[in-house]
Amino acid sequence: MTRLVSLFGGTVIDTEVQVVKENQVIIAYGAGMNQYRLVVYKIEHTKNGYIYHLINLDTKEFTSTEIINPLSKKFGIGKYYDDINPELMDAFEVIVLRQEAEGKARAKSEADNKEQQRREEIKAIGRERLEEIIPGNAQAVIIASEREDRSDPYTDYFAASIVRTVILGFSTHAKNNFQEMRGLAGNFDETAYLKEKNGEYEHRENYTGGSGYYLGESKYHGWTIKKTQIYDHKRFIEDYAYIAGQEENLCVSRTLEAVAPTNAQAVACDFTIVGYSEKSVAIFGDTKAIKEQLAALGGRFNKYLTQNGQKSAGWVFPKSKEPELRQLVNFNHK
């Protein structure tokens, strides 16, 4: 079955007509008329016509196309064959090039698989963390997002990409409240400046195409704080598992709601408090009896901490909480 394709420039391509040979060099023009070269290493015929399988001579990557236009009728971006002085590569060179491209493709596939495995391991940790810290009555999560400007003022194109997301806390209601956002801004050093009331940081873009309610200098660059409703806890945990699996992206603290147990000596005998990083401390041991107090103090339980070179479960706290932590367990660390 012949399939005709109409393209810009008034050119009509019949895909049942083979326009190039194997080992023929093709010239491609991309955005900004960036030019690169490819070679045809295989030609396949299907019910829709010919498919040309190509290798990029610079990147050694595979690609394919159904349409290659004559260079004499070049009219824009696309792939072209020289219809006046066609260039052919040596068949052996193409075989070597194909082997190189296949090796690169295998290496990329292996790297992608390893990356996927790494992400799944991080997500597994994140799921456990979120299950432990999300309140049962949570209706929304408040997050901080770092944005990188992708705008091009010359073409009136305005956009930004999110390069990092940090979970600041949870809310028992879905209503937008800037005071609530400011109250959690101090949980993370990069957004601490937003905890001070400033009307210029309060954005209400609650209209079609707007960005909703958010706190920050700009939606195109820097940090913004926003509330996102939780419609389904399981879906929320899955969506944010990778973020929560990276400990630095969890900046959830809680107000101390419980007092230390009266029998302090009973809960202080089997604990070890260590400086875990430059900004955090950790407590190890049998903490079941005081897990509620540790959570109320702002601790985050983690099964995958390291103690003396071994994986060990424990609780992590900001460095600033160390005095209260020691007071809670009545433990003098030497």
C-alpha cells in the first residue's frame, strides 16, 4: 500500500519508493539548523513503506526514519540525501560502526537498569519513612520546590523546571493558608527567609493557567512553598517515595507534645547518641518504649542508618535538638 506524505515546501513523499541505499550517508538538520551526519545501515520494508535505520556518525546512536528528502529541495529541519553527489561509506566501516553503536546501546541499557534499581531501592526506603511520619488525619502536604528558569524572553517562552523537592510538613486541612506555609518555611535552611511575612512573596494565581497559591519570590526561579492536597494516602506515598528516600529532602519537624517518661533511668540505660553528620545526631538502641516521645521531639526513624560500620536502625534529629534529646533519655554521652 502506497502512503503519500505531504511536507512543508510542497514536497510529496511516496514511502513505497526507496530513495537511498544501505551505507549511504545522510545529512540531518536540527533546531537552529544544527547539522550532523548519519549513515543508513539497514533498510526495512513494511506495510507502510520503507523504514531507514540509521547511525549517528558523531554520537554512535541508533535512530530510524520513514522520510528522507532530496538535498536539492531542502526547506528546513529534517533528514536529507544528496541527490546530486551521493556519498557512500565502505561496508566494512559501517559494520564496525554498527558494532560500536550496539556496544554503546548495551552499556546505556545496563546503566539505565542500574539506575532504575537504585531508584527502586531509594523508593522502598522512602515508602517506609512516609508511612512512619504521615499523620493519619493528614489532608495535604506542604512542599518546597527549587525551580530553574528555562524561559526564553526573545521568543516569549516562559517556563521553569523543578530541580529539587523538599517535604516540609503536613496539614489536617486542604485550605491554602500563607501563615501555615510560613510556619513551616523555617524547617529548611533554604526557605527559612520565607517565614517572615512579606506580601510580595504571597502569590494567588487561582485561575486557569495559573500556578495556584504559592509562597516565594518567583515561580520561575528559586524556592517556592506550596500546599498539595492528599486525595489518597497510598498514591501520595508512591508519588513522593523517591523524594522521601533521600533523607535531605525530608524536613518535617513536630512540636514536642509529650513529656519525658517519669522513669527516666529505665529508658536511659540502653541508648547511644552520636553525632551522625555535620547537622544531625542519631540515637541507637531499644527505643520502642519512647518512640512516641522521640517522634514528638522531631525525630525521624530510619532502618538504614550506619553505626560502627554496620547497618543499624535508629532515630535522626537536627543538631539543635541534641540537648532536648539528652534530657529526654537522661543520658550523658562521653
